[in-house]
Amino acid sequence: MKRIVVTLFSLTLALALSASPAFAQAAPAAAPAPGDVRGEAWRNFDSAASKVLRLAEAIPAEKYTWRPGEGVRSVSEVLLHATNGNFNYSSRMGATRPENIDFQNLEKSTTDKTMIIDLLKRSIETVKSTFESADPDKTRQAGNRQMTYREVMFQACAHAHEHLGQLIAYARVNGIVPPWTEETQQRQQQAPPKKQP
């Protein structure tokens, strides 16, 4: 009996040690699955960028020149600013910017809805392919410091969310319900009424 208890204790101790952080650090680490940080960054970016695109499609062409006040970006300028940002953040991680675009003057280059949506889609695809291939731990010079590609990914996500919020406000002021809100409202209206207890 004593021998069984000692054996069980030894096995329990061995299992506990193998699960401990100190032991785990000594063992060779498995390579992380591809797309962990990159995949998380892409999902975060895409949750905003896809809504920006849907708003671009939902806002009527005649509203693309609307702006909330003098000196503030118009709808088209916000969309082109977001587009420019997408290409810019991608280029910071090694992607090549399209040569046929004047990035210096992109925001004021057009108010054509079809052209803007096309550029926005291209910029989103560029971010996606860049996130898929970028090494998050790689660094680049940013002013007087080194910045990881991971930080650039965070910046791209924050930028997309910032201008999504701006475009939601623009849409609401112009009486446009964001498409995803409209879909939720329609589902709620079509749902059968809840039974009272």
C-alpha cells in the first residue's frame, strides 16, 4: 500500500512539475500558429473597415460633398483620408503604394462615389495582404525610435475605428441609418413576440 501511495505521489509531482511555468519555459516552445496577432489585428481592422465601406455605399452620391462645417472634411474627404491611411500604414510595413495615386492630394482628388469606393476597397485589400505577411516583431524607424509592425497594425486599427465613428455621425446627421443598425431593427421587428410568463 505504501508503495502505491509513493508511486501515485511521484506521478502527481511529475505532472505538476511538467505543467509549471518554470518547466514549460525550459522546454522548446512550439512555433505560434500563423495569423495569431496578425489575425487578431485583421479582425479588429476589418470590423471597422467593412462598416466604413458599407457606409460609403449607403450614403447617396449627392451627399459626398456634405461637410458639418467650414474647414471640416466632407464625406468624400473622410473616405479618401481613411483610404490614404490604409495605404500609408501598409507601406510602413513594407507594402508598395500604388504608383498611379497622388497621395499628397488624395483627399481632395475626387468626389466621385464609384471611384472612391473602388479606392477604398483596394486599400482594405492592401491592409489585409500586408497583415497576413508582416512579421509583427519586425521594427522600423519612426522618428527617433524603433516601432514594431505590431504597433503599426494597432495604429491602422485605431485609425479605421476613428473614422468609422466620424462617418456614423455624418450619416446620422443626414438621416442615414447605418446598414447594420437597420438590419438589426428589421430582425427585431420580424422576431415573434416574447411570451409573457
